[in-house]
Amino acid sequence: MKQSIFIIKENIALTHDVWKMVLEGDTSEITRPGQFVNILLDGLYLRRPISVHDAEDGVLTLIYKIVGVGTARMSEMKPGHSLDVLTGLGNGYDVTRAGARPLLIGGGVGVPPLYMLAKQLCAAGCEVTVILGFRSARDVFCKEAFEALGARVLVTTEDGTYGTRGFVTGVFDEAGDYTYTYSCGPEPMLRAVYNASGTSGEYSFEERMGCGFGACMGCSCKTLYGNKRICKDGPVLVKEEIVWEK
Amino acid sequence: MKQSIFIIKENIALTHDVWKMVLEGDTSEITRPGQFVNILLDGLYLRRPISVHDAEDGVLTLIYKIVGVGTARMSEMKPGHSLDVLTGLGNGYDVTRAGARPLLIGGGVGVPPLYMLAKQLCAAGCEVTVILGFRSARDVFCKEAFEALGARVLVTTEDGTYGTRGFVTGVFDEAGDYTYTYSCGPEPMLRAVYNASGTSGEYSFEERMGCGFGACMGCSCKTLYGNKRICKDGPVLVKEEIVWEK
Amino acid sequence: MGEVTNKLAVSLCGIDMDNPIIPASGTFGYGYEFADLYDINMLGTFSFKGTTRQPRFGNATPRIAECPSGMLNAVGLQNPGVDAVIAHELPKMRAVFTKPVMANVSGFSLDEYIEVSSRLDAEDSVGWIELNISCPNVHGGGMAFGTCASSAESVVRAVRDVVKKPLIVKLSPNVTSIVEIAKAVEAAGADGVSLINTLLGMRIDLRRRKPLLANVTGGYSGAAVFPVALRMVYQVAGAVKIPVVGMGGVSSAEDVIEMMLAGATAVEIGAENLRNPWACRDIIQALPDVMDKYGIDSLASIIGAAQP
Amino acid sequence: MGEVTNKLAVSLCGIDMDNPIIPASGTFGYGYEFADLYDINMLGTFSFKGTTRQPRFGNATPRIAECPSGMLNAVGLQNPGVDAVIAHELPKMRAVFTKPVMANVSGFSLDEYIEVSSRLDAEDSVGWIELNISCPNVHGGGMAFGTCASSAESVVRAVRDVVKKPLIVKLSPNVTSIVEIAKAVEAAGADGVSLINTLLGMRIDLRRRKPLLANVTGGYSGAAVFPVALRMVYQVAGAVKIPVVGMGGVSSAEDVIEMMLAGATAVEIGAENLRNPWACRDIIQALPDVMDKYGIDSLASIIGAAQP
């Protein structure tokens, strides 16, 4: 973990409520896809955890949805503005377990962290299939970015206004044979993927956090191997340890 | 009273701890010298009352001393920054009572509001004498500004490093004959001036304020004519009503 | 305008209000200071400055200290006394505010509470009596009545006997169980409770190494106290049958809705008026859009919706 | 370094500390998480996560909610239980922290407080026992002991009999008179008191119209509670002879000094560690300059300087 100052280079809307922010700063602690950063915003007490969309050579890209006062404030920030950021948080995904044909499944704001994962897997020569689930056509983002990496992309929307109508699990057959499952999204989606997936896999969870680095026990969850902290021992849990509680 | 947005045009140090900020905005409610404005600063709960140094045609000039977190934050603001300001607060000085040769006495941060007063009095053809008291040579500011108005300026410093050594009352004899006394400064100075002055006069008081516009009774004081609110019925009290309490 | 009025309307102790927004006592004077700023008849009502039998200057200054997201005050019930309030302030208030007003009453003895309450109860312009048994900034009165269930009960019972208007009792948060006090005043005949008064707080001047306030301690208000206030409103609303007026750090239309979900029938706005003199107007104007955002058709319908 | 150490040094219940800075229980784990960030031996000491007899998962999530200048938590004493703390956590702590540590003990019964306290008292690494009779986030224990003088007195008396190390009792602010509780635990043999634990607060989710925390209410901490904490430290320090450890919203070297002027012998830092993991290091490093600014030669010399 490292605390450092990042400078906003770009901050643009991708959809009506999803924004992309590109920052420059020290990305050296971001070592795996699926990690997150924790951002201090003026006038707000708790830092805002945002998953890393991409990080390379001092350029950090975040894609975030406006869900509350913090992200709303972020969306109003101009290039040149500086932010106090904790980097290198969370365990992230393990790319070494992907096998030849990994399947990546993201829903809504669960899509962004899969990008850096797909990038590394494509670079490693995997045959990557990505399923992206959204509510409606106007919510779709990042499809082309994944395609540009060389991944095969299937999109579902709940109302059928783009791609296949329904949920991400509805296109598992179309996705074909796969060797490992990586997923990120709202808990009901993760659960559906968990049940539909025929392989082992890694699932990234969300929880309200206090600190984001393992100190406060604010985001604990039970696993088959004891209590874990989503922020420090997660956010990625392997399929074999997950306990569905709610 | 009016709430409006002002844009900072200039913000520069006059001494080691006194700054001058020039803002553009709606100055129409500032009707008398000796009034103040009340500024909302990000992350601080209460507005900061700052006396008006000058206001004319949409240009507001404030001269403020760094005394706490609010004024420290103000000193870091860059031109172009916008501020939420309440204008037209306080009663201000009554220029019609000056007579031919008014004497103005300011100490430290009590100096700035006398500028707009001197400006109006000089313009009205009065023979204005200004006594400015500071701790030391490095604290002196605004002397030339008063002189440029055509006022005669006497400076005292407590340590004698500039002007006459001692307190403002030490140069009353040198000031000569005067028709009315206007004063602003720390309470011990006001009291000394009150006792030394041979004329009627107006004295501007400071107190910690809640609202700045008369609602909260945070800055009440006793006068011979009942309780008054420094923010609304003051900050200027006439000599004949003042009750020295402490 | 008709439709908006209906969406915001509530009824407090049998008196209909166009909306639940009430500037809190001590932050709104007698209203006329604010009447220059906007038409204060748009308010649900307002609670005027706490009134005692005798004129009071209050505490020495400094009376105000800043805090994170809030402020301390130790004004100490400055007011001109009930005679002057009736003779001078209420007529000036009446000239600019035509709705029933909430009369805030404080005191240092049972006698004083009884006398001031009955005097103000007789005024036509008064809609409700808000009995302040929780002022933290005076000694030997105020909060002393409100931090013990039995003394709270006796003062409310005595005042209940002499007032005809709805009697709302303003409660102190500086207690182990505000629910116990609320139940005691309900049993004593209160028509409603309002909470919370300020939290007792303090700041020290590092330079002088002395308390910043002349009164040593002061009442903490502002956004910082909102979570404590909300918890107490939720607990009290779940425990009594009389209406609860929620207050404590309410600063926005969202906060108003949160208080009402917790169980408040109406909502007082205090310290925020001091930062933004137009705060109550702004909140009333913002409410319809915020209600739409959260799918709320009528404020009256969400009172206590977050209760179990 | 020698001179700086002397300026900051204090003594708490007979144990010398290089400085008064103590990360508060529940915000610093067992220290080793922070040892990667800086040398935690620079701290005065720290208070480790509250320990119960049995392992506890704590409350359901969400356990955290943001507030103005603060946060709510309802963790609910998650900890691996006293056996695992002694077997696994303390050895890991010992590897990175060589000073006497403060052992925070919680419980749901007199028996449990006695057993856990005596077990931890026997550990060489433990310097003080901090008896938490004020956790607001568990039912049927914790705060229930700390909101009534007689039950507080009985639990302290029982634990006093079985521990040899200095016994510091952590008090709840959610009471009418914290002074009364402090006097009761002093009479029962406490060597010190620490205060305040969190203020009981709540938030409601406007979308779901339900409490934001799974536990409904939570403990409010952060800068927002500082004025309340300071007032209580000032009141308690003026009323008891045993040392007071001040905490509640302390976020800066200035806040530390303000707490000590009010009467605190040492100062715990809680929520600020969660915003800035280096907060305690930063505060220790800032203290000498801030002391110079206010003409303070030695922190020990200003304890209670603002008392009448």
C-alpha cells in the first residue's frame, strides 16, 4: 500500500452515469488486476474505493458509476485537479489460473476491473471470452475496449435493447467451452454465475468499507476458510471458499 | 443583505501575515464604510466575517490577517477561485457626523475598514488625519494607500521600529485639533482611544459571530440603550452608548 | 402550487401544515429578520426565540465556537422576557407571518414555565407551545428539568393543566435514555415531543489554554449531530404514540426525508439557517424533486417508514 | 531524538511512555498490519482489538456508514477469541512492537470480563488492561455495563481483584452523567478511565427506506464527536483523581494538545487511522512544532491546564 498524489488528466462521461478518469501518479503498488484504490475527497470523511480499470507506467484509469455524493463530486473534477490516493489495495485476480480459454463475466460497475485482467490474459496468449451485462442499451460501455484487446465479447441487456436479452448467464452456452471463470458485479449476478459456471473461478465482491486496508473489520465476510476482509483478503474470493449468506 | 458569488482577481501578501484579496461581484448592498462581508469556505462550518476595505462598482477589496484555519485557507486561494459571500452586513460608519477634521484611528486588522471611510471623507472635502498603530515595522501596511487619498497619516509601532514608538494614543497631540473620532481595532485600543478622545465618535467592535446577520444572538453586547448585536446593530457603536464590560 | 402543497402537507397535533419545515428556536429570531429575505409564509411554521419570564441578556461572550461540521453556542436564552415578547415581538412577527407560530418557552422554575406558557397560550398567533426542558446553556434550569424523567413529567403535567394549545416538549439528547424521558412526558400529557436539543460540547483555546466559550461548555449543533439526532428520533418514534418533531443537523431536503423515514412528523432546521439564511426556503423548494427521485408521492405517507 | 522524547513523554498509571499517542482499539488491529507502513515502536503504545472469550464474527454487513466529519461502525466486536489472541495474535504483534501494549477486553457477563482480563493480564507483553464497558454495537453486554453506575462498579471491582496490571476502564458517552460513572469505577479500583467510546448514531438508506446498517444503529466516531469528547474529558478529569485517557475525534497534533489541556494524560486516535493509515506517525512528528507554536515545553506539563 502506498499513499500518493495523482493528477487528473482526463475525466469524461462514458454513459449517462458512468465516467472514466485517467490519472497520472505512482502506480508501482498496483500489482494485479482486480485491485482497487481508495480516494480521499475534500469534505467527505471516508475514502472512496474505486476498482482499477487499468494501470501501467504511471497512468491509472478508473471507470466509476455515479452512485452517491462522492462519485458525483468526482465526476465534476477537472483535469489538473490532484487527488490523495491509496494504491495497491486488495488481492486482485490470479492470472496464472486462467487456463487456455478463460471466461470473464462482468455486470454494470463490475465491468471495469475485468479490463486489466483481460489485457493481461490476452497478452499471455489466452483465448479470452468476456460477457458484459447491463440493464439497457444506454448503460453499455467498454465493449470496444475489450474487443480491441482481442477478446471475444458477448453483451446482454436486461431489456434486450442491446445484445442478447436477459442476464449474463443466458449466454453461457454461446460462450462455449471455457477453462476458468473470473467475475465481478452485483452479488445476485455473482451468485447466478457461481451456480451456472462449470469451472473453478474467482469472484470479486463489493462491501461498504471503513478503511480499505484491513484495519477496521468493516467489510468482513464468512468463508469456508474463516472470516475474511473484503478489502484486504479480497475483494476476490475463489469459488471454493465462498459462503453465500443472504 | 445579499448572497452572491464573487470571483477572486488578486490575492497577495501585504506583510508576513496580512493579505489583500480583490474580488469581482455584486457590491450593490455595501452601502457604508465599516460594513463587513461573510464568506463561506469549503469544509468550514461557519462563514468568516471580513471587514470591507473598499467596495466600488463591483470590485470588493478585503484586507485580512491570517489568524486561524479560515484565513489561512483564504490566503492559499488563487485568482479565478469563486467564493459564496454575504454582503451588506453591519451598520457601518456614519460619514455625515465627521465634521471638518475627523480623526481616524486604526490598530492592526482594524486598519482596513478605515480606508473606505477615509476615501469618502477625503472626497467630501474633510481634512482627514489617520493614526495607524502596529506592533512592529514588519506589520505596517496601507500607509501609502491612505496618503494617496490625501489623508495625513501618523504611524505608531509598539517597539518603535517604525514611526513613533508606543500606542496610537501617544500621537493624539501631534494629530492636533479634530472634530470627530472614528476607530477600529482590538478592544484595549478602542478603550484607550475612547478615554483619550476629546470628541464624540464611532467605534467598531469585534466578536465571534454565529450567523453575522442578527439571527443567533451569538455576538450580543450591552449598551446604554439596551442589548445590541455586534453583527447587525454594530459593529459600529457610538461613543455615547458604549458600556465597557471586561 | 396546489399539487406541490399536497405532496408536502403534514398535520402536527391537529394543525395542518403546508409542509413539515420549521426553523428552530434561536436560529430565526421572531421571523421578521428573515422576512426581508423571502416570504416566510412559505414555511410550515417556525419556532420563535425561547421566552422566559424576565428579560435575559444571556451569557458573556464569546458565545460561539466552530467545530467540524457544526458549531457550539452558549447564548443562554437571551430574550426580552414574556411581556416584551407579547407587547413588541409578536405584533412585529404577525405583520410578516400569518400562520400559527410555535412559541418556545423556557424557564428556571415550575412557576416560570407555567406562567410563560399560559401567557403565550393565550395569544391568537400561537399554534403550539414548545416547552424547552433541555437548554444546556443555563444553570439551575432548562436541561436540569429534561434529564430526569420524574422532573420532566412534573413540569409537563403542570404546564399541561394551564395550556389549551398543543403542547410539544423539546427533549435533551444528553441523557442515557431519551426514550424514558419521552415516555414520561407523553404520560404527563404532552401532545408531541421535539428532539434533539443540542449536544453538550466544548472547545479550548490553545493560545490562552482556557475554554473558548465564556460559559465553558456550549450546545453542539449542525450537520455533525445529525446521526445522533436521527437515532434518537427513530428510537422515540418507535416508543411513543404522540408525534415527533425531528431536529438536529438537518441541512438538506434529503435530511428532511431521512428524519421523516425515522419517524418525524415535522422537521426543525436550526444551525443551517445561520450558514445560509435562505436554507428553509431552499429545502422547501428542493423537496418535490428529491421526493420524485426517491419515489415519494407524499411526505405524510413516509413518516416512520423505516421503523421495523 | 533525546530532547524530543522528553518533550513528549508522559506517564500513564506508572508506565512511562515516549509520547501520549495511542491508536484506539478496533482501528489498529494487532499492530502488525501497520508495521509495514511505519515503525510502530514510535507510538506511545496501542490498544489492540477488543477481545472476548469466544471467537466472534460480529454483526452482519453493512457495518459502516459515512456521516458529516465522521462515520458509523457496527462491527460488533469481531475477534478470534482470547485463546487465539494469545496463541497467534500476540506473538505476531510482539515481533513488530516491543513496548507494553494495551489489551482491550470486552464481554457479555461478569465471568467473561474476569476470565479474559486475567488471561491477558498474565501476558508479559501487556502493559495495561483497557476494560471496555461501553461497546454500543453488541446486545446484552458491553454498553449495558457502562451506562449504569452500579453495574459499572461491580464489573470493575470483580476485574480489579484478578488483574495486577493497571486497569483502565473505557466509558460510554451515551449517559446522562459520565462523571457519575467515572467516579463509580474509580471507587471500584480502576487505575484510569478512557473516554469517550462512540456516540450511538444511525443513518437511513433513502432508496430502501431502511436503516443503512444491518445492526440498525452504530457507533459514531471521527472529528464530529471531538467537541463532545473534549467536554466529557474536561468534566471527568475535574472530578476524579485517576488519569484520564482522552479520545473521540482526535485528528491532529492540535487536537491532542486540546485534549491534554482538558485533562487527558494520554490520547487515543481512532477513526483518523482509517482515513490516513499514517495518522499517528504524522501526529507524533507534528507535535514538537505545534508545541513550539503554543509555547509548550513539555506535554506532561499541560495536562489539565484548562481546568479552573
